[in-house]
Amino acid sequence: QVQLVESGGGLVQSGGSLRLSCAASGRTVGTLGWYRQGPGKDREFVATITWNGGTTSYADSVKDRFTISRDNAKNTIYLQKNSLKPEDTAMYYCNAALWFSNTNYWGQGTQVTVSS
């Protein structure tokens, strides 16, 4: 099984930056990504990256501001978040969609709050 642990959240001012990390305890051969759930909203897609190929995808709302990356040696993915807006306030969850087992794993989330 895969265990995902997010870190790096916090309270930042609008226009600031944060770097989220997601460390995996097991092999994550599949699609790794970030999702978020804001107050009163459904969980939504933010960004994904394939573990081996490095192919990335982004939600339109974060494209050009957020960058997802990976470090296979550390079994960790990151989300660099620049030019943060209040609407980015959410609980951010790490996700691993494994290809071989066709199984999804979720972390417990890390809170990001962006003040006006």
C-alpha cells in the first residue's frame, strides 16, 4: 500500500508563494497529483504528473501560477504555488492513481489559507 503525507501549507498573503510537498511511503508508479477542496466547494483537480514520463496537466484556474514537479529518488512530488489568490484557499490533497493496481490513494491534506 501507499501512504501519502502532505506538508508545506500555511497562511500567506495574496500574491505570495508556497511550496507543498507530498512524500510517498511506497512505490508510486502511476499518475501523481494535487486536488483541493475550498470552503463550501467540491474537491477539484489542480495538477497531475506522471511518475516516470513527467507529463503534466493543470487546471485552468492555476495554470501559469502553479508548477507540479517530482523527485523520484525521494519519492516525493511538489506543488510550487506563486501569485496566490484568496480563491486558492483550500485543503490541498495529494493523490496517487496507480497504474498496475488501478488504485487511488489520498493523503490527509494540508491547509492553505490566502488572505486578501
